[in-house]
Amino acid sequence: MVVDALDRTVSTVSERATAFLLSATVPERDGFLQAVHPVAKLVGLVALVVVTVVTDDGRALAALLGLAVALALASRVPVGTFAERLTLPTLPSLLVVAPQAVLMDGPAMATLQLPVASLTVTEPGVAYVVAFAVRVAACVGFLSLLLLTTRFAGVLAAFRRLRAPPLAITLIAVTHRYLLLFFRELTRMTLARRSRRFAPESLRSSWRTSGSFLGTFFLRTFERGERVQRAAAARGGTQMRPYARRQPVGVADAGFAAVVALAVVGRVMLA
Amino acid sequence: MHILDGFLDLAVAAVCALASAAVLAYAARRVDGELSDARAPLLGLVAAGIFAAQMLDWPIVGGTSAHFVGGAFAAILLGPHLGALCVATVVTVQALVFGDGGVVVLGANVFNMAIVEVYVGYAIYRALAGHHEIAAAFTAGWLGITAGALSAAVQLGLSSAFAYELGTVVLIMGAGHLALGLIEGAITAVVYRAVVDARPDVLPASPLREVKA
């Protein structure tokens, strides 16, 4: 049995994606943001991301990151999950802007002696790099709160209430509904491929078989799509007719609105 | 190539969102006859397939790997307008389910990956397919992703939040993706070849294939 990069990645990705899609239990927890109406939560968290994007002051950004962490704790989001969500995109962002610590002009903080040259780390450079990383982390934190505390159906219902185009919502819903199936299809195809290969392949041969593999996967996807399309047509279409789920405005909604209003007013006053 | 919230100025993100909304609305209107309520599942399922395929690593020399983006392939398979709607769906689901890319910059990510990459890739494929189909698919994948990266570089370079100069960002991202795009082009070509060999009928008609048949 021969295992190459494509095999390994299918196994890893399918397992992770399946676990990700199936383990969405946090939205069911009895927490603060879970009690907030999805429309209010979507609008409020996007407003907080906008406030964060337009903020440059390091202390204000740190306060916004603190707010994201506080909301996560109040919503009983597992600390490890939230920390992983925050750090995975933030660390590469930090690396991307890190050279600005020496590229920006300003008072020197430290000098790094390298074999070929010496680099001067400046105060404005460090302040920019820290503020940038904190801004990205806060934005990622607010988006993660939306995703971790809301069922995907709730997010779609919120978009529908906000009058997003019905076609866009249908496409997103269908794509999400079939993701798990396609990850499992990929796993099945990988298992079949792996169990029929016994000799190592050259890079050229590996690319050719991988191309056939992915081509076959796309054809299966296309054929399944045609079947689902015919079935949908036979049933009279896929137009979603959402049932009205009444969720009265409660204390959590008022509290969250107050938090968002406070952040917006604070940002305006800071300006 | 997913841009995160915090990288772009709000004004740049807003302009990109408006441009994306306008182009996608145009695309939806152009395929109005094709994209009926009952045809939406086909597009949604192809989007799910592209989403899954994007997560696969392809072996490169020295134990390294790269992954497929598939914007040009979606354009070739579905046509530019359906391809743009399909990849826009993929990018949106990536943001709303997995948190890949931001929410305020969603319009910018859709613009780069679902509009620039798809339409540029399709235009190149159409221009070259009459000469050599596989080479056309390769070039479409290669230059399509490079164009998408250049678009992202311009957005980043114009944003004061991202402190690098416009020329520097365009040079680094353009050169990087011009090299990395060769892999995208090669994957697009081998997948295209596999689909043409197995089910040529799912792809748009080509004069070269008709002659061979």
C-alpha cells in the first residue's frame, strides 16, 4: 500500500472537516450570545468588526480584543477552541507585518546585530506591528463568536431576515448541506485508491493519477448535482419557505445592544 | 489568498463589496434563464465539490505541497457567470463556516477569487482553446490566479492599515503567484484532461474536440 500527499491530506482534511461540521455543539450551550437573536447578533458583531477595523489606537484595540474574550467567556465558548481560532490566523499576520518594526522611521528601541548588518527596531514600528496583530485578533475573535455561538441555519435565517438575495442564500445552504457528503466521498475514493496501489509512483505518474482522481471526483459531484437538480424539479423546486420561529427580544438582546452601542460611542468619542 | 479583517481600510473593503455585488448581480441576471430554482442544487453541489477539492494538497518536488483553488476550472466547467456565482458561494461558505477570510472584507475576497480569477481565467481559456485545449486550461489556471493575487495586492497596497507600499506588495504578491500559479495551472490542466477523457459532454463545445470526434 502506497500513501502519497494527496492520500494523507484527504484523510486529514476529511477527518478535521467532518469533526468541525459535526461537533457544532457550542451553539447549543446556555450562554450569553446563544440567547441573543441571530439578527441582532449578526448586526452587532459585524458592527464590532467595523469599529475594530477603523481603530488605530493600541489601547482601544486591546480593549476590543478584551471585549471579544469577555463575550467568549460569557458565552461559555471553550477557551482552547477560542484561543486556537484566534491564534491560527493572527500568527501568520504578525509575521507578514513584523518587518515594519525595523522599516518604520522613529526613535530606536533596540539594535539587532546580524552577521551582515545591524537592524534598528523603532518605537513606531513595534507599536504598528502590535496594533496590527491585535486588530486582526479582535476581528477574528468577533467573527469566531458569530460562528461558534450560532447554528448555521440561524446565520442563514438572519441573512434572510436582512433581505439578502434568496438565490445567494439557497446556494450557500445547498453547498453547506452537501459538504459533509463530499468529504466522505473523498475519503471513500482515497481508501479505494490506496487499497489498489502497491508500488511507489514517480512524481509525473502521481500527478497524472491525482488528476484522474480529482477529475473523477468532479464528475461524481456533477452527476450527483444533476440528480439532485432533477429531484428538486420533480418536487416543485428548492425555494426555501422558512417557518417563522418567533424569538422574543429578551434581556440578552438588550444587554448585547448596550455593549455594541458602548463600543461604537467609545470609538466615536476617541476620534 | 484570503484577506482577513483588519488588513484593508473600510473604504477599500466597501468599494470592493459594491463592485462584487454589482458583478454578481449582473452574472445572476445573465444566467437567469439557466439558473432557475430547480437548477440551483447543481451549482450548489459543484460549489461543495470545489470547496472539498480546494482542501487537498498536491505533491511537489522535495516533499512540499500546494493546493488547488479552482476558479479557472469552475469558469471552464460552468461558464464565467455560473463559475463566478459558484466560487462566490465557496468563498462565502469558507468565511461563514470555517472563518477563512473576514466578514467585512468578504466583498474583497469574492472580488479577487470569484470575479477576477474566474473572468480572467475564462477569457484566457477562450482565447487559447482553439489552438490547444490543455495548454489553454493550464494558462487559464496560471494567469487567472496571478490576476486574482494582483487584485488583492492592489487592495492591500491602497489600504493605510497595511503599511507596505503599493509597488512592494504588487511586486511580492505578483511574482510569488506568477511562480505558484504554475502549480495551479498544472492542476487545472491535469483535471481538465481527466474530465475531457471521461465526460467531454459536460464541458462546453470546442472546435478541436469536435474535429477529433
